[in-house]
Amino acid sequence: MSVPSRVLLAALVCLLTISTVVQGEKFKRSVTYDGRSLIINGKRELFFSGSIHYPRMPPEMWWDILKKAKAGGLNVIQTYVFWNIHEPEKGQFNFEGNYNLTKFIKMIGDLGMYATLRVGPFIEAEWNYGGFPFWLREVPNITFRSDNPPFKYHMKEFTKMIIDMMKDAQLYASQGGPIILSQVENEYNTIQLAFRELGTRYVHWAGTMAVRLNTGVPWVMCKQKDAPGPVINTCNGRNCGDTFTGPNKPSKPVLWTENWTARYRVFGDPPSRRSAQNLAFSVARFFSKNGTLANYYMYYGGTNYGRSGSSFVTTRYYDEAPIDEYGMLREPKWGHLRDLHSALRLCKKALLSGKPSVENFGPNLEAHIYEQPKTKACVAFLSNNDSRTPATLTFRGSKYYLPQYSISILPDCKTVVYNTRMIVAQHSSRHYQKSKAANKALRWEMFIEDIPTLNENLIKSASPLEQWSVTKDTTDYLWHTTSISLDGFHLPLREKVLPVLRIASLGHMMHGFVNGHYIGSGHGTNKENSFVFQKPIILKPGINHISLLGVTIGLPDSGVYLERRYAGTRTVAIQGLNTGTLDVTYSEWGQKVGLDGEKFQVYTQEGSDRVKWNKTKGLGGPLTWYKTYFDAPEGNDPLAIEVATMSKGMVWVNGKSIGRYWVSFLSPTGKPSQSVYHIPRAFLKPKDNLLAIFEEIGGNIDGVQIVTVNRNTICSYIKESDPTRVNNRKREDIVIQKVFDDARRSATLMCPDNRKILRVEFASYGNPFGACGNYILGNCSAPSSKRIIEQYCLGKNRCAIPFDQNIFDRERKLCPNVPKNLAIQVQCGENK
């Protein structure tokens, strides 16, 4: 090669290198803040964030869930980092499968969204042990979450490892990645006073330690009034627009890290609800009062697979979120919040740079206003804070109707584009349908656990051992066994008089066996773990074996001194003997960790071959393993298993646990907290899927069935007082304009998954009432309602029906003095 050619080549390589560097630099973002907002690359933004946790769904679901979050108007995804799944044993790390944190964060960036990384490493989150690995409890002289050298050493070590991992993958915004915020600790104010000065020193150490890791983006501490230095203290709660006292320095912005979309549930809880209107009101109020980032906790809750849930927490997590456990849109919550985000974006210019003011119009009536005098940009939030009475107020010469407990948003101080109580988004109803393909050949087999006795090779002790210190949280189960020798003199002489076995337990549950016979079960609750078990028993002269199976339902996830929590059998006594009460607490005891079925892993194909199975059907007894095989259900709908006829245990599909079930623990409504359990499609093969169930108490296995889940029933309910859809509005400088010339109010329906509207199940223009799935005709209804809806909608994926009297009541004779509503319910499906 000639010299000129070499020079030319070198110049070309240099040019390409410079181009690559410049191109890479272009994507790096500076993230700063002031007292008004976060600032990214010198620009202010409104942030609509949602909590989505990567280990609470298989990675095959990540993309779809994140896409739906973005379609719902979110631009930030928030997630915790779960220490105990990433470092289950000291120095042994796992970032594979649904634990692949780096992949999840990259995916958020690929969709053009930002991320908030809540490193913790204490996270609570209704997650086992609040995210702490169990081995941390056994570090000598440790006290969690205090100015304690052993704890601080391990906390810093893990935090630094996660931060370095994110930096190595260039995932911080300062490197061109999506992470714009990080969080250290979690709601520490709730326990800080217990540690006094040690708590104050710890929280300042934690904040300073985090800042020194140099991520290039701000750090936050939620519910932490004394967040040190540049660390931003944020709000958690249902109504931070009213309850948050504000940042601890005027140079910090107002951020909301947890707006609870419902409430997590524990076994024994009734259903948890939070309406779309209430949630929307809280967000609108927050932004009207200087807020610039609001995070929904949770936006998608997912599933507590295996043993990952904390004490008594159900397997289903925040199913009432805008995206339900199965990954389907929960309407109208998802759509109503999407419309809210659109309305707030129309307000962005004045909100972020306007001068705030408040006008009062009487009790519970007010307007929060942001104005730019020079540009005449103006935003108003008209609020009726009365929870019972609607109102009409006059604002700048115009009258505005405000339903009770609602906020109207006027992005130009004139035009109402959204009211928090007026829902124009569609509704949906979830249904479970028995799968023909999956249930056609369920042939059950069973294997029953042996009841151990003291004679076996067990861990011996002079009294029952504390459960968690023995099991190391490797299993929910610990056997305690002892034996007593009695003669006829000890036993009651009358046949109907039986001695009573009395056991005081620290929780959470216990199953009792005497001489191999099941005598019953007892349990505590989430609020009171401890309980007393008392059951009559039949004893015999000679040796009697007492076998107690202690059961825990997750480790606690909150409170002070987590390293000092205990569970299991405390005292054991036999009452009603002729010689009085016999205390057997301090006798020879044997302990056995776990179950034989767990040891052999009978829920896997290989493990199931290690034991002998027998055919079965109908009712079964305690400590019974069941297995069968099923084919993947027809179609592509999500699927679940219904176990309403069982009692308590766990389910596995192809060796993967889908979590604990407990349907015998009834809520105050007389129903179980959860009886249907999600099976991700990603867990399945086309045929011969191994289904294994461990039942602790007993149930009817024939009642177990595989179901598919759909939201094919969709609805719309529009009132004549509702505003037009916010997506028909756009901002042109300071003016809010219509996107379409025909901007009539309309009922809009859209089937999920590109399905078609197959039939109209209900339609009424008049005064119908009820809810999606249960609409009822009022005393006023246009006879042509159903025919008109069918003309607009049948055979289509989506349709918009104008709310127009000229269409439904041309002659103006329909109930002239009755306010009109339009209710529609249709069924979606595949054309056959």
C-alpha cells in the first residue's frame, strides 16, 4: 500500500472513530434538579412512572408489559433490586432468567422510557425478608438497618456491586442509559426512632455512601424527612398532594415514589379496591400542587412465585393495578389514567414554568393556576374536594360543573379536557373459562408423606427448636417429634373424656399428628402470627408418638430488628390426664427439615420417578402430593389453575412453582382471598405438561381445573355531561384546539388482541345503570339503541359511537326531562 493510501486509510479510520464517539456522546444525558423539577439535558419534564418488578413475571412477559405501560402514557419505569434472589448464598450470584436485571433495564431504554432503580437494599415490597438474604441474619453481631459495622459492610458491598454492574452496562443516563434516579434505603423513618442516635447516624451514612458511588444521577430516599445532602426526600402514600410536607430543602423537587393503586393482600383479606376516579384525583391534585413525578405502585403487580412472598402475602400481587396479574389491561383504570397523562401533558409548558396561584370559591372549592404573563400560557385545576356534593363554580367568566370529589383540568384556563370523576375510557370485565384441551385427560396420581417419629435419624434437642434457625429459610416446613410413655393410670377412664394437646406457637401454622393420625391444624394471621393450637387426642397405653409439622408462610418484610424474628413451636402440653397436665416441652425432641417430596423434587419429571404414585380421585387427606399431565390450552389467552376445592399448599408446573395457595383461610366475606392462580404461558410445552400439587390439609382433587382468562367483555358508559376525549385535543402554542372537526362526545370500544366485536350484549341510550357485565335498563331507553350500536360496531376491532340525540332520538320525544346516558356492552372474539 502506498504512503498516500495509508494516510487516507488512517484519516478515514480516525474520522469513523470521531464520528462514533460523537454519536455516543449524543445519547448521554445530564440529570439535575432544582426546586421545581428534574432537569434532563437542560429541559424540564413531567414524569408519569409505574412500578414493574422483573422477578414477578417471566422474562417472556417483560416486553409486552412494558409496551402496555408506555401506551398508558408512562415515561418512567420503577423497580426494586432484590438482594435475596441475586445473592442467595454469600458470594454466590444469580442474574439469570427473570432475575436478569441488566436485560430488564436495557429493555426499558429500548422502548424509549426512563428508569428509577430502587437499590435499597432493604426494599420491603411484600417480598420475603424485605429482600434481605437469610445468610445476612447469621452474620455475627449484626443489627439490620442501623449504625452497625457488620450490616453497613455488607450493605455497601452489595449496593456497590449493583451500581458497578449498571455502570459496566452503561445504563445510567449520564452514560446514555435509561436510569435517571436511584434510591437507597426504603421508608426508614418508620423505624428510625427505635435506634435513636444509631438510626440518625445510619441514614446519613447510607445517603452519603450512595452519593459517593458517583452514578451521575440524583439519589432519593422515600419517606425520609432528614435525607442528607443532595439526596431527595420523596413521598409514599395514597394522597401525597395533601399529606406530603415537602422536600427538606427548597432546592429539591416534589416527587412521589409510591401512589398505591390498590393494596396488596394477605391470606384472609377481603378484596382490595381503589377506583380509577380516586386514583386519578390524587394524581391530578399532586401535579396541581407543584408535583412533577408521580409513580404508581404497582402499575403491574405480577406474581409471587415459589416462596418469594413475605409473611401471609398472597401469591397474586396488586392484581387491581392498571395492568392485571395476567398482563391484561384493567379497564377503566388503565384508560382513565392514560387520558389523565395526556391531559397533563397539554399543561406542561405552564405547569413547569408558570407562576402558581390559588383562588378559593367557598368551602371545598378552589382553583390551582399556573400562568406565564408574557406568553399568556395558563393552566387551571378546578377542584371540588367535597366527597358528597357536586358543585358549579364561575371561573374567569365561565361556569363549570364539578362532580363531587373531582378535579377538572383546563390546559388553557378555558377548556375542560378531563375530569377525574368523568370516565370516558372503556370498561372491561374479566372471565375464566374452563379449558377443554387442558382438562380433557387429567388423570391424578398421589403420593403421601410419611409421618416421622423420634426413632428416626433427626436433629435431636431438649426442646423444640426455633424454626427459621433450623430451616435457614430453605423450606416452609419443619417437623418436631417426640414420644411419651403412658400406662392406664394416666389415661381417662371414661370413653368420651379425651385429653387435649395444647401447643403455643410463634407462627405461622402447624399440623398435628398423634400416632400417625392427623388431629387438625392451627394458624395465626398476618397481624398476629402467634396462636394456640388445642385439639382432643386419643392416646394409648405404652409409647405415643407426637409429630408436629411447623409451617411458615414467608419471612416478615418490615419493622425493626428483623434479624431477631422467630417462628415455630414454643410450648407443648397434654391436658386432661388423670395425673394432671403433662408438659412435654422439655423432653427429647427430634427435628426434620422439609418434606420428603421436596427432598426428592417430586414436582420435576426426574424427581417424580423416585417415589411410588397411586391412582386417585375425589377427596384426599393431609400431606398428599398429586401429579398429572395436561396439554397447553387452546388459543393464546392467559391461563390459570383453579384450586377452590383444595385447602393449602403449593403448585408446580414443569418443575416451576407458581406459588403458595391457601383457599381454606376465608376472608370476612366467607370466600378465600385467592382461589385462581396464574400459570404463565412461558412455563408450558405444547403437550404433556407436568402439574404437581402439594396439599397440606386435604381437599377434592377432582375439583382442580385449568382455565383460560380473557377480557372479551368490554363496555362503555358515557354521560351527556362528560367531556370529549382528551385525545381529540392538541396544543398550538397557548391555544387548545380540536384534532378532528367532528369532535362530538362518543363511546369508543376496542377489542383486545385484534379481536372483533361479535355481538352486542347490551345497549341503551336513556337512563341505564349498573356496571360492566351487569348493566340494567332504566325506565327510559331508546328502542333503536341495540340496532344502532350493531351498525357501528359488529365485525370491527374498534368503533366509536357518537353520543348524539340526532342518532338515537331524532324526534326529541324520548323522556325529555331525563338526563341521557349511553351504556354499551359487547363481546369480543375470533371470527370462526
